[in-house]
Amino acid sequence: MRRGGITGTAVAMACAALALSVPPPATAAGRVALGDVQQAIQKLANTTGVVGTIGEVYVDGRRVGQGSAGSRLLDGKGGRIPPGSRYRIASQTKIMEAAVVLQLVGEGKLSLDDKLSHLLPEVATNDWVELADEITVRDLIRHTSGIPQYTDSGKFDTFDFTTPYQPIDLVKASRTVPRQGPVGQYLYSTTNYVLLGMIIERTTGHDRAAEFARRLFHPLGMNRSYLATRVSDLIKGPHGHGYYPDGQGRPRDIDRLNATISAEGAISTAHDVSTFYRALFQGRLLPPELQRQMPRPRPALCGGTVAAIEGSAPGITSATFTTTDGRLQFEVATTLKIDNMQATDVGDATAKAAEAVLCPTR
């Protein structure tokens, strides 16, 4: 997780390698054995720094368990977060964006070997991206471009809800941060996905929000999902509020988001996110050769049967735990009152909740 910007990303944004053939847990061929979702979510809510948390389990698209604990607002106020609430999925947006880019590759509108300097010549001409003539679309997807994280520039304020930025402003800010390695070496950086968003818009002639809706949300029936794009965006409908410490260490409501300084603005629900991963893992969004280009997985749970995909932004962590056959998903969204850099215990507690629910016999 990173400090000082709306994008505050999780250490690992990971999507299971879809070419893997890993069996689902326990008795997924018939009835899936699950632990107590509410109990697991309650334990997660007791973790220091948590305001509230919700979790839902889906098997073959059907919700089979749910839980909510903690509170919707700070200090126990507002009741529990309603099941089915929207939340910011943060870095999980990158997985969706990678899918959109790879669809464009499959349509012949892009190539994985296309150079950044060819697709966005201005970033090379103006030296806004170092080594732009070496960086490919594949490098951007896999975080091997070496382009630094724009939030490390210190130019963006988490609590700025009034200043509009263009994506190129974020790219320019990243140029003020020294490179830490060559092209081809892994370095997690949200700037890669800012540039991929620019490439989507340049290639299609439509903005990212329209392409997400046209290619993912509408076809999959993700009717409660949308991409935040405005300088001061609020989540629609009842939801949990997250908080982030100000300069004096006091937690401030971070319910608003300046979406112009974030490449990770997707807002969704547990149902819709599980729908996306089910479609992705079951090959309904990309052919196998392009599925293999998706980002690689972090270490899995339940004896290697479950992959984890994580996201984090100030005030929120989100996680999806999914079997690689796409049949089962456990979605968790947790609102915070601490700096994301201090939320390691929350991440550990989230993994324990997933283990308790998905691998109850271990």
C-alpha cells in the first residue's frame, strides 16, 4: 500500500493465471463446504483500525452466504453496512482494465508488442516517460515497464476534492520520480494503468467509463457497477464510510474521491465483482492465449485451490478470493479509520476470514 494519494494500492494486485488447472476446494463438484461467513466477518471487524466490513460468498453465481459487522460510520454509528452495498474495489479495477485492453488486442486494434512511443507519441516526444520507445503494452499490463508510481511524487493530496487533473498530469508527475530498474523488471506502479487507460481512449475514441460499461458491465449484467470519473465522486446508495488520518492524525471521512487522480475508480458490489471474475476465469471475456497475459497470482489459499486479488485505497480495502475455475468467490470489503500503510493486520485478518470460510476443514 502506498501513502499520499487516492490510489494507495495494495502490495499485490494479483489475478490467477487462467491457464492453470487447479481444483476447487472441498466438494465443489456438488455441495461446497463453507465455514460460517458472519462469524468470520465478525472476527475481521474486531481488528484494530476497522470501521465496518461485509462479505458475501457466491457459488455458480448464486449467493450462499453473507455477513456484516462493525458499523457503517465511525464510532459505531449508522448501523451495520447493508448487504449488497456498493464499495470501491480500488486496485481490482486494474484487472478489469487489463481485460479491456486484451479484448482490444484480440480485436486486432492493439498488439502486446506495440511500443508506448507509438501509441502515445507525446509521452516520448516530450520526455514524459523515460524509455517510452522500449516499453510495450505487455510491460504496462504486467508492471514491467519500470515507470515509477505517480503518487510517490508527493504532488497529490488525498483530501483534495476540488482540483481536476488529466491523466497526462499523473504521468508527468511520475517522471519526477527516479526509475528504480530497467524495462522488463517487475515494479508495481499504478502509472502503468493510467497509461493503459489513455491507450484505451486513444484506440477506441471513447472514455474509459464508456468502454468498461460497454465491454464488461452491460454484457455481464453488472448493473450496479460504474467507473467514477468526477473530481468529487460519492458512492451511490447506502454504503460504508471509510476514514483516513489527516495531518494531525485524526480520522477524516474519505467518502468522496477525486477520481481524476485515480486510475482505480471502479465502484461495484460483491455480486457484480463475483460476476466479473466468474466470467473471466471461465473464459467468457478472453480466449486462452490472451487469458495467459493477465497478471500472475499471489500465493493461493486452501492448499493452492483459491487465488486472492486485493485492492486498497484510503479508507477501504477490498479482496476477492476465487477458485480458478470461476465457480466460487468470496468478496470482502472493509472500511478503515487508519492509514493504509498501517493496515497490515487488516490484510492478515482478511486472509484468515477467507480461510475460515473457504477451507473450514483445514
